[in-house]
Amino acid sequence: MSDSQVIMKDETCSTANGKSGSMESTKQDAEVKPFTLKKWNIVAMWSWDVDCDTCAICRVQVMDACLRCQTENKQEECVVVWGECNHSFHNCCMSLWVKQNNRCPLCQQEWMVQRIGK
Amino acid sequence: MSTPARRRLMRDFRKLQEDPPAGVSGAPSENNIMIWNAVIFGPADTPFEDGTFKLMIEFTEEYPNKPPNVRFISKMFHPNVYADGGICLDILQNRWSPTYDVSAILTSIQSLLDEPNPNSPANSQAAQLYQENRREYEKKVAAICEQSWQNL
Ligand SMILES: [Zn+2]
Ligand SMILES: [Zn+2]
Ligand SMILES: [Zn+2]
């Protein structure tokens, strides 16, 4: 339940700035370089594919089973999880990610489950 | 054999074809979807303009929970690119997010070209020239841009 499992190869590595609408609001980013207007088109494109109906991790609609459950033929067991931040993912996709980093991959807030269901 | 990682990569590929970002392209290698070949065109109005740089991206079955390994195959002269082509970029290491896909990776690397971070040098000569002798830096960059054409 900590960041320690994430590969910390080089903490001082260069920072990608202005990539994602969701990244700019993180605490980490506050001390990083400001947004560059030049890349606005990228930001616009980014928000297109993380609309709220699609699981941003596996890119399947949250109402359908995730890629893992589709592969393992467990469609019935696949449920949706909503965080306190109101982002939703497949519970399967999210539970794998929080093992590495207990933050919402879209808004970087600490991940707290609000609700699990269909 | 179809696994979640492979299916995700098929989706990445479809998106890259349907909604191609400017100045980058990529596709899985013919017989292995886990290894991609990509090309980044140097952004206009930068010293990298007119360069055509080849990269190789290697994914594992843990994708997208783990970032892929990305490196330049074309010769590169950049403060944050190692001699073996490896790239020092936070989102490919400790700030990776499973919501990234191939187009996000490639567009991030493309913007790194003109926005190096000289404080974390992977190529100390490039970092030093970038800070102290911009003219000489741009000359070296122009040389690798030209080379990138010869090796296409
Ligand atoms: Zn999912
Ligand atoms: Zn599932
Ligand atoms: Zn969130």
C-alpha cells in the first residue's frame, strides 16, 4: 500500500509536463514545471479517451467486463468500483493497480473506495 | 495467445490508427505484438526539426500496470537520452500511470525532445552543451537529424 513498489529507477528523471488534464492537478506537479500552452492539442485529445464510461486502465466500457475477465471468461464476476474522487474503473483493473500505487491513476488522489457494484 | 496485455495493445493500436497524433507513428512488429516499432518526427521550429527517429518499445504481460521499455534505435543527442538509446523520463519510470497508452508515450517523448531536463542528465555532454553552448548543441543535434535520414 505504498509507492515503494513502483519502479523508482530515477526519481530525478525529466518530467513530462502538460500531458494530461488529470495530471496537472496533482501535488507533485505543483512543484514541477508549469503547463505549456503549446501542447494544448495533446491535452484535448487525452480527455477524449478517458470519458467517464470507459475504464481508463483497460479501455473497455465499465458496463462491460474488463479485458482480464473477458480473457478468463468471468464476465459475470466483473464489477465496477467508484472512488471518493468519483472516478470509476473495473474493480479488477483497479485492484491490480493499487497494489503498486494507492492513488487514482486519473487524478492522483489517494484512492478510497466509495462504492463497488454494477 | 490472447492475454489482457495483448488485448490492451490491440486497443492502443486501433486508437493510434483511428486518431493518429501529429508527428508520431507506431505499430506492433509483424510477429510479436509485445514489441513495437515507432517513429517520432522532430517537432517543427526546434533543433530536432526534420529528424526522423526510430524507437523500439517492449511491453511485458504486466502492461498497462507496468510501463514498457522504450529506447531510441536512431542515434540521438539529447540530455535525457543514454548512449544505448534509453530514455530518462519520469512518466516511463516512477510517474507511470496505467491510463497511458502508446500514443501518450510517444507524444510525451516527442515533447521531451525540445524540453530537456538538464538537471537529470543521461548524456552529460549534451546536457552541458545545452546549458553552456546552445549553438554547439544545435549543431550536434542537426548532425543526428541528418543521420536519421540516412538510416531510414
Ligand atoms: Zn478496466
Ligand atoms: Zn474484470
Ligand atoms: Zn480520481
